[in-house]
Amino acid sequence: MSFRRLSVATIVLVAFVGPMRAEESLIAYKSLSPELALDLARAALASCRSHGYQVAVAVIDRFGA
């Protein structure tokens, strides 16, 4: 294989592999709406109270805020 063919093959390979690696580094996550999270927290609180447990419930996001 000539040097020119090898160079072209390398450039083509890098052109296609580069964007794929960038996409793999992205992190996607899903989150609940605040309203839904509050409804779920209230339901959990009601369930615990109905079973005789005294608990506290807090709604926070995944970053703790």
C-alpha cells in the first residue's frame, strides 16, 4: 500500500471515529417535574402515616438543591 493511500485511509478513519467518540461522552438524564415529585412525596407521606410511621419527606433535585 502506498503512503498516499495509507494517509487517505487514516484521514477517513479519523473523520468517522472522531464524531462518534464525542457523542459517547454526552450524558443524558431524565427528571421529574416538580409537581409530579411533590405528588409522589405526598403519596409516600400519606402511605407511611396510614401504617403508623412518623416520617418527614423532602423533595430535592439530583444535585441536592
